[in-house]
Amino acid sequence: MDYILSIVILAGINMIAVLGLSIFTGFTGLFSLGHAAFVAVGAYTSAILTYYYYVDYYLALAAGAAAAGIVSLIIGVPTLRAKLRSDYFAIAVLGFGEALRVLLENLEITNGARGLPGIDNFTTLPIVFLCLAGGIFVARNFLRSRWGAACIAIREDPIAA
């Protein structure tokens, strides 16, 4: 039963990641090859805060989400303001993802390719379910807002948007 539960939890975590990718790719029409890098930023931020600094799990979870959001703004704003076509945007974000992968594999704080062993499993199914439900709620409201309409306009006619 523990194995099945861990698979369901992992599937829920991946659903949260795919929700973000779906909003971006599906509604802007831009292809993002670096989405996993933003997930990695959030995951490593949470893991490092709990592993080395003994920060509360929920606070580390919020800090990981905030770090991923800040990094995505740092990368997204210049690439989108430059009005890169979808091909060039995908290559720019892929370059960021690869640079981040190399950085994470060589930083001492991330323990390189060995990762961070012995992290306690705090994630439970209710936490994943609440995060997924919250993500769906935020995504639906975002798509109904003027920002969501702007994303759809980018997909339909990038030059006019």
C-alpha cells in the first residue's frame, strides 16, 4: 500500500507541474523546453531549506514556490519582452534549463549528482491534493482574468498582442 500511495503522490506532484506547463504552452502557444528547470528551482529551494537550515516544511514549500516564481520572472520577462518567436523562445529557455542542470550538478550545497540523501518524506496525499486543487483554482481564475485573455491573444496573433 505504501508503494501505491507514493506513486499517487508522485503523480499528483507531476500534475501540479503539468498544470503550469499547460497554462503557459496551451494558452500562449509558446513552447517551453525549460519548464523542468523552474520545478527544480522550487524543489531544491525547499529541500535545501529543510535539509540544511531545518526550516518548517510548509514555510519551505512556500519559499520554493516563491523562488520558482521569481526565477521564472527573471527569465520570462526579458525573453517575452524581446518578443522572441516561439523557436527562439524555446531555445532560450532550454539554454537556461541546461545551465541550471550543470550548476545544480556542480554546487556543493546540492551535493552534486548524489543529491540530498535522507530527506524525510513530509509530503502526504492531502497536502498534494490541496496544492493541486489550489493550483487548479488559481489557474481557472487566471485564465478568466485580463492576464489570461492576454495569454490567449499571444497565441492567436503574437504580433497584435
